[in-house]
Amino acid sequence: MENSEKRQPLDALLDGLDIETFFMCRDEAEGRSLMLALLTQLGFSDVDIVFIEHRGPGARVRGRAYLHRPGASHPFGGQCA
């Protein structure tokens, strides 16, 4: 495959993309808000928080950006599992 024919990584995703990090924040609400803002800033519009735990100076947060939700049709044909 030539470089010009390679698929872009986001074009090959079937469902979604998870991002996990530790935010310095006051509580879970602030951590949730920071993750949702980050995912939106990265250009994703369908986003959720799938894990959050506040400990000490901040929160461990895992956010998910959905490209294709389960049950939705996708560009590969058929439906997502």
C-alpha cells in the first residue's frame, strides 16, 4: 500500500477512543468537567465518562469519545457490536 492509500487511524476505529489521565482537581465533579472539556477540545462531540475516582490532590478519569455507538451503523457495513 502506498502512503497516499493508507487509512487514517480514526477511520479504522469501530467504536470509540478512551483517554485516561490524572487531573489535579478539587473533586470528582471538577475532574469530570475537565475530561469532558478536553475531549470536546480535541474535536469529539459524543463523549462520556466511563471511570472516575478522586484521590488525594486530584482524580483519575477515563473518558470515552464515541465515533460509532454500539448498535449504530458504521462505515464498515452492518452494526457495531
